[in-house]
Amino acid sequence: MATGLRPLQTALFAKLNAVPALAGRVYAVRPPESVPLPYVTLGSIFELPDDTHDAQGLNSMVTLHIWSKSTSNGEVYDLFAAVDAALDRVALTVTGFSEVQIKHSQHQMIEDPDPSIRHINAQYRIHMTKE
């Protein structure tokens, strides 16, 4: 089975950092506590083989976490909208793969123990064919 974990994470990181509202606020892992909110972190990625007779394919699911510190939900909603506009049904170049399709699957506002923290967990489905 081909794996797309590293190239997919690299492509998502680059795509999100190219968005002005998100530039410099996207992290591959949750940053140290000293990094101020808001930011976006790339969470778990899982993949399932989806081969055809003549090609290796993958169906992946990536979880993104959008974090904000605010007295209202407005900032985290705006950041999620920027993430969604950057990823949902748009072209994504993943090294070593073709026919990359990405689509928003679901998102959820999560209540944090700290009442000033706003957190949206967003998931995207990605289908890719190995070149």
C-alpha cells in the first residue's frame, strides 16, 4: 500500500499557510503554550486503501483544529470559514499523487474547559491516486 501521510500533511500545511488570514498561524502539531491564539493545527490523518485494478488509491480523513481565545465565537468562525474556503472542493497538489479530491466532511464546535477558548474540530475527506 502506498502511504500519503507525509506529502498530504505537507500539501495541507502549504495550502493553509498561503491564505492571508491564516499565514503564520498554521502548525503541524499543537504549538507550545507560549504561542498566542488564534491558530490552526493539523490533527490526525487516517488513510484507507482504495485501489483499482491498475492503480493504488487512498481515501484519507484529516482532522484540523481551529483555536481562538475570545469572549465570542466570531473569530473562530471566521478562521474556520478561511480554512473551509482554502480546502473544500479546491485543487490540492500532493507530491506523488494525482486526481486529488478534497471535500469538507463535518465540523464541530467543542466546548473547552477554559471558557475563553474557542475550538472547532473540522474534518476533510481526501481521495488520491498514486502516480
